Amino acid sequence: MAGKLETAMDYETVETIAKTFDGMGDIFRAAAKALEAAIIILKATAFISLGATEALAAYLSNIKPHVEKLGNHAEELNTDLRNAIKEHREADQAAAGKFA
């Protein structure tokens, strides 16, 4: 027969981790906006530099979707962790009355 199964969560620690992911998401979104601004500037100055900045703009254009994707993943992790906290608390409160 299997032993007892216990599930525990330190809510404050998980909340701190969720906030960290939320902050990371904000940073990645800001970086994506900065990349977009740099791409626009580089494309605008491409004719002056005889195309040298166009190559850099193309390179940054390849990086930008990956940065946006990282921001989306960080936001998703934040949401998932907050939902896990909520579900764990609700389940804990619902089960508490059954064993009083």
C-alpha cells in the first residue's frame, strides 16, 4: 500500500517567483519595442550608409520575434503560477472542512 501523499506550497515563495516572471515579461516587451525602434531607424538610414545598416536591421528583425516570444512565455508562466496558487488555496480551504 502506498504511503500518504501530501501536497504543500509556500504561497509567498511562489508569489515571488510569479512576480519575477511578470517583471521579466515587462523587460522582454520593452526590449522588443526598443528593437523595433532601432530597426526603423536603421532602415531609414540605409540609403546613407549604402546598405550597411539595412543588414543590421535585417539581423535585428530576426531577433525581435524571439524576444517577443520570451516575453509571452514569461507572462504565461506568471499566469500559470498565480492560477496554481489560487487553485491550491481553494482546494485546501474546501478540503479543510471535511476533516474537522
